[in-house]
Amino acid sequence: MKANATEDDWSMTVTFSGNKAFTGPKSFRVEAKSVYQYPLTFSPQIEDDKFQCQMTMNNADTGFTQTYNLRGKADRGPPVRQLNS
């Protein structure tokens, strides 16, 4: 979530480095006096507990940068259905 309490709109860019299981929009805009809910997605292709990624958000209008260290774990889910023979 990105909160903008200022009178100016913000143009944000996002970069990911590390595991490709984490994704989201590469850029977004936060309007003045509003909150933007960033849609971060975790989509692992295998079971593992070692998913790591660094996500960096850069505000092109203020020059402010925030870096987040992301970790994910993918467990085997419950069975979807039973196979009958």
C-alpha cells in the first residue's frame, strides 16, 4: 500500500530482483491525497520455502526509494478432487 498525503500526484516505478515467483505492475500512479493498493502476486511453480526477491519502489517525482525484501513459501495444497477408477 502506498499513501500519498501530498497535493501532487506521484509516478512510481517498481523493479524486482531475485526469484521470478514475485510479480506486480512495473509502474503505477498514486493520486494526490489517496492510497494505492499495490497488487503484489506470488506465483511459485514448485513447492519450496526458499523464494526470495527484492522489490524496489522508486518515486520519480520525489526521488524517494523504498526497498522490500520478500520471502515466500509454497506448500503442497489440499487435493482438488478424488480420482475414481
